[in-house]
Amino acid sequence: MVEQDTIRLLRECDAGIQMGISSIQDVLGAVRSQRLKTILTDCRTQHDKLGTELQSMLDQYGDEGKSPNPIAKGMSKMKTGMKLGLEETDATVADLITDGCNMGVKSLNRYLNQYKAADEPSKDIAKRLINLEEKLAVDIRSYL
């Protein structure tokens, strides 16, 4: 049970990290403020580092991880394209990223509760990812 919950939690974190990186990439071209661009780029780098650490944990279990749900990813891309098409501003970027962070935090907390038997290192990765998403949402509030 521990190993199953651990792998499942790590997979969900993997999908969340990929979704976060993809979302940041989708909006970077529309960012006007150098400070906002730096915040987003730094956060993407932190996601990458956490993803590398997570992948090594998945490798120990012989698991390839999980890609984001294609429907969720497609809907996110569509929403981003439509919103930025109407108004390409830093406020729009901050709004989109904040929504994504909030959804990520909500999902990751649900998975932490669902996979209670997961080992502590995998729970730690999930918590660090939650903290990363929460911090990003706070850091970009001034652009809303």
C-alpha cells in the first residue's frame, strides 16, 4: 500500500510540474514587465529542479511518471489563448497563472489526502510543490 500510494502521489506531482512549466511557457511571450518575467522564469526553473528530483524518485520505482491530462492541458491552452488574444497584459498573465496555481494547490492537497500511505519523501515533494505554487500566486498579486 505504501509503495502504491507513493507512486500515485509522485505521478500526480509529475503531471502538476509539467502543467506548471507548460503554463508558464504559454504566457511568457506576453509578459511586459521584466520583474514579472523574472518571477515566472525563476519559478519555471524551480519546477524543473523539482521535476528532476521527482523523476529520480520515480526511476527508483521503475515508473515513468504521468503526463498532464490532455483535456485539462488543452483547455488551459485554449483559455490562455483566448484571454491573451483579448487583452495581452501583465494583469491577464497574472490572472491566468494565479488560477493555475490555485487549481494546482487544490489538486495536490486532494492527492496528499487521498494517498495518505505515501512515504515521507514523496509527501515532502508534494508539499514543496504546493509551497512553490502558493508563493508564485503571492509573488504576482501586484500584477492583478
